[in-house]
Amino acid sequence: RLNSSQLTRRFMKQVGVNPIDYLTMVRLRLVRTLLIETTDNLDVIAEKCGFQNGFYLSRKFKKIMNISPSEFRKVYRM
């Protein structure tokens, strides 16, 4: 049986990032897809991707991606 510290250490050794950062990156991959392929607003996308709300998603997205979700959508939408 693993405690949370052991799990985090083993996960980081195998994957290279901690579990929370990994999960955030997986979620942001889905957010990027939804921004490009749908017209859903940020609150709907946040709900679909496991973020608290559109405001929190927007802050997290901008911090990690260095671009706001709306700008990302404008640049990458076909």
C-alpha cells in the first residue's frame, strides 16, 4: 500500500512531473481541442474538462499556455 508521498515520488520518477501537473496537462489538451472544435463557452468547457469554472480555467490556461483561451481560439480555429 502506498501513501500519497510514495505515489507522488514513483509517479514523478516514471512520468517526470507530479500527478497534479500531469492531470492539468491532460485536461488542457482537451480544453485546446474543445476551443478549436466547438463554440462552447469557457464555463461549459471547464465543466467538461474538470475545472472549477471558466474563470479558473482561463487563469490556469493563460499561466501555462501563455495565451488566453479566447486568443487561442481566434488563432487556431479553422
